Amino acid sequence: METAIIIVFLVISVILTIIVMMQEGKEGGLTSSVSGSTETYWSKNKGKSKEAILMKVTIVLGIIFVGLALFLSSKFI
């Protein structure tokens, strides 16, 4: 049982790493906060874009990763 959980943990960590690497960096930094934000078609439809899907998958996998890490470090195994 422990071996199967460790394998799942390793697979999730590799997938999580790949998904984080696929995400685009945040642009602008301080200059975008000074100059203000302009609304574009892409900013209006953020929920349906590839970036939004990658972010949601990253959050879910991150929660599973932390949960498995806590489970593996506990004495329940």
C-alpha cells in the first residue's frame, strides 16, 4: 500500500512540475500597476483560457500533493 501511494506521489509531482513550467509568467510587474490596466478580450475571458485551466489544475494537484505528503509523513501507514 505504501509503495502505491509513493508512486502516485511521484507521478503527481512530475505532472505538477510540467504544468507549472507550461504556465506563462506574469508580465509588467511594477510598471503595470503604475500605468493602470487595460481590458482586452483575453482579460474578459480569463475563465475559459488555457492559462485558467492550467491554474485550476495546478491548484488541485497542489492540494493533492500536500495531502499525500502529509499522509506519507504521518504514522498512519
